Amino acid sequence: MHQKTHSSVPRSYKNPLFLINHTFAMLRDNLSRLVRRNWGASKKREKLESHLWIYVAWRNYVRPITNRNHTQTAAMVAGLCPRMLEVTDLLAVRMFETKRAQRRAAESR
């Protein structure tokens, strides 16, 4: 269902657009490719997508869910992970194939 929200509605947590506005603000603040300081933005969609997935994994599995609760992550609360991961845990597995591996896979088909 589509719902219109007037621009004069206060931008507090009661605003129906709060969650999406807050999420986008966090993305702009935490993803260097989205920061508007210079022209150093993503030029390729694939690079931005890779960066975004790394951020999503960090946000849900490494970063504590709140500043007051330093012992749980969003993934722990959702029951997806039994413990907080370290950055080294997150980066231990290669998530994206290199171009060389992609070419080999395409040639073998």
C-alpha cells in the first residue's frame, strides 16, 4: 500500500519514513563510496555492490547492535549467529570471485 507523508511532518522516530531515512543516512555516513566529499564515488555498479555487501555483513555480524549493548549483534538477536564475529572472521573467507576466476568459469562452460 502506498502512503504519502507530508514534508512538514517532524522527522522523528514516529515518522513513517524514519527507518528508511535513518538507514540511508547511516549508509552515507559509513560507506566511503557514498560520502559526498569529492568526486571519488563508485564508477562501477559492481564495486559499489561489493562494498555494500561487506558493509551489510559488518553491520549485522561484527558491529554491536547498540552503543549500550556491546555484547550482541543484529545477527545474534535474529538467531543467525551464536557469537559476535571479529573483523578477521569476516574477512577470512573470500566472498567475491576475482575476474580471473570468473573468466575460467566462463571458459569451462
